[in-house]
Amino acid sequence: AQLPGVRASIPVGAPVEALDCLSGRASSSLLGSAPLRKVELPSREEAVDRLEGLLGQIKSVFGVLDVTDLDSLYAWAQTTAGGGDVNVLARSYAHVAGVTDDRNTLQLRPPLRPWVWESVQTLCGLPPDCARELSSLAPCEERLAQLTQAAQALLRLRCYNRGRERRKLRHFLADWALLQELADELDTQLQQAGYLEPGVQPFGAWVLVQTLQTMRRFLVLGFYLELYGDCELQMIYWYLEYISDLRMQMHQVTQQAAMVQAAAAAAARKVDKALTNKKKKGGDKEKPKPPVAGSAATRLEFLISAATRDMCTGLTMLLHILSRLGFTPPADLQFTPLHRRFEQRFGVFTLLVRPPALPVQQYVARFETGMGATPLPQLTDAASAKFKSAKAAIDRALHMPDLLITPPDKADMLALARVAVANAVLLATALQPPPPPGTRTAAFDFSTHPCFPLVRLNATREEKEAA
């Protein structure tokens, strides 16, 4: 409210050059003979603009008051503290307001543990009676406390800058692998005790979904930090395709588990009614509601995973086409061979129990004996179909009324749709039929989307001279 008055008073003050207090004499006396780094002072107008931006970021932190579940808490943390241009003060406020449960914090959100348990039972669609029974068991309470600590640690990582978050994710995944084993062991014990039906794994499924999200975040951060070379893009998209496909399979598994557990609960209710003989007059007209596994955020994640999977598949095919045509420079593997690059990018995933890490031999077989034996016209048609499928998945997500899409997610999906359309047009116009080998050079433009490039073909110098 005071910023307009501050802006109006800017011409009244003395110029920055006339202020003796900003000459740096105090720093010079403290540093002694050490060289003093030159400080670039902003103008008053720039300083007020930066202050206004900082206040806007801090104000958005208090949107934690509107958070009602774990999914929305993750979205809030990603929006307020997960961006690369977020001020460190805003990140600190986000940590105090919505992440930590220590004393002397703002205490703006309810305790995290009930939200974690609600997320576990919602993911697998556990019936209310079964969920209440499980929540009272001592082994479930102990495991739930561990899951809450892990979820809080994951939220805390969002409050770091991207480089530090990616470094700490390596240690986080190592700790998460042990939690996966404990969750799977608890599910097995509950199945043997008769609390859960065979194949229903609420704790293990929840941990596995969090693992897949963390793996995807780890690889995506590499794009933001510009860690990948052009020769590594194909293996990165290949692994992202694997992660996205597993996430879609997990959605199907949880849907089936919800139906199995709901059928068992309905059968148990019928037996109880028959034993107690408490039937309503005119018969039991109530029809059981079909089980629903997952929330609106889960369904949105399913559609985003479908779009990401098809986009990655299309890009791996497009990169392979460009490589076969000689439009990309050969990979520089003299000092860092392929298996070493593969280990550097995905070695952290070998610590996990589920999902199993993919070996470099499988990657080589996919592109040498799989795509390598496919004719170029057939490969071009398949890549174009994948880009169109990714665009269709994005359209479904954007037009579903029950999915509450945040503005950052919507902007990201629209950018992804533009990339899919542009690359499909490239395949249809520039690669059908393809130019002669070696007559074009491929360029990757990440300005539209930070993780998925627009591919452009430029004529080589010899081609331009000949023209």
C-alpha cells in the first residue's frame, strides 16, 4: 500500500552517486588488502520494482491457507518456491509457512500426517471401513509416521534452488529405497492377516508413485540447469518415457486394486446383513457406488504422464531419424564413452528397489536393433503419430472441467502442445520425403519449453553456396 508513495518520492531524494554511505569504505576496511568486488547499485526505480516483485512472491506464500490436501500442498510448494526466479527470502517464508512443523513457525497449515494418510487411501481407493481399521493398527501408524517425515523432506527440497535440490535428491532417493522395502513388507503382512486383498498395496503403491515423481523431477532439473549435451538428449527422453509409462501403469494398477478391495468389502457387508437379519422393507435398494481411485490431481497427473510419454517417444524417434540422415553431429565419446555418460545420468536410480533401473544394454538395443531396423518412412509416420497423441492428451487435460489446473501447469501444457505441433509439422513438411543425407543441420530450440525442444533444420554451408 505504501509503494505508490515511495514511487512518487523518488525524484525528491539525492542521486545515488552523492551518497557517501554507499562508497564501500566499511567493506574496504574490513577486507584489508583483499580485492573488493565492485557492487552494481540499482537505480531507485529498479530497486522499487524488485521490492514490489519480492513482496508479490512473499504474498503468494500465504496461499498455504487455501491448501486442503497433500496434492495441493505439493502444487503450492512448486509454485511458490520451485521456480528458478524465486527470491531466497520467499523460499524461506515458504519453508516457515508450509513445510516445517518446528516450534516458533507460522503454523498456517494443519498437521501433515492426516493429509499423508488421506493421500494413501485416496490413491488406492480404500473403502472407508477398511481405512479406519488400518489406521488403528500399530504397524500402520509407525509406517505412516515414516511416510510423513519423507513427505516433509520432499517438500523441504522444493525450498532450495534447483542446483542444490538436484544434489540433495541423490541422497533422498537412497533413503527412499529403504522406505519402499518397508512399505511393501507392511502390505504383505496386511494381506496375510486378511486386512487387504491380494494385489492391494496402498503403502507400497503410494511410495512407488512418489518415487516416480522424484525420478522425473531429478531428470527435468537437468534441463533447467543445462547439464545435458545434445548427444545425451535421446537417452534422457528414453528414460523419461519409461518413467511416464510406469506412472500410467500404476494408475491402472490402483484402479484395479480399488475394485478388488471394494468387492471384498461389499461381500463382507452382505454376510453381516445376512447374519444379523437387518434387511430393509422392500429389499435392499441401495446400489454400491463404484470405487474411485485417486483424486482430481491424480487424474491430471495421468494425462500429463500420457502427454510426456508420447512426447518423449516422438522425440527419440525424431532424434534417431536426424542421426541416420547425418543432420546431427556425431556424439563426442572419445573421453566420456556412452556407458560412462549413462552411468553419470542414471546411476542414482540403481539405488532404488522399485522401479528397477534400466541398463545401458537395453538402451543400445532399442535404437540399434529396434529403430535401426525400421525404414525411415515408417519411423517418420510413427513419430508424427506420437506428437499428435501428445497434443490430444494435453487437450483432454485442458478441457476436463473437474481438473483444477494451476496457471503454471496450464502454461507448461500449452507450451508442450506448441512443441508437439511444431515437431509434427516439421516431420510432415521437411522429412517426408527426407532431404539427401548430410545436407541439413539440426538445431534444438528450448525457448518455447525448457525441457522439450523445437527441432529446426538449417541448410549446411555447402548447400547455401550451391544455392
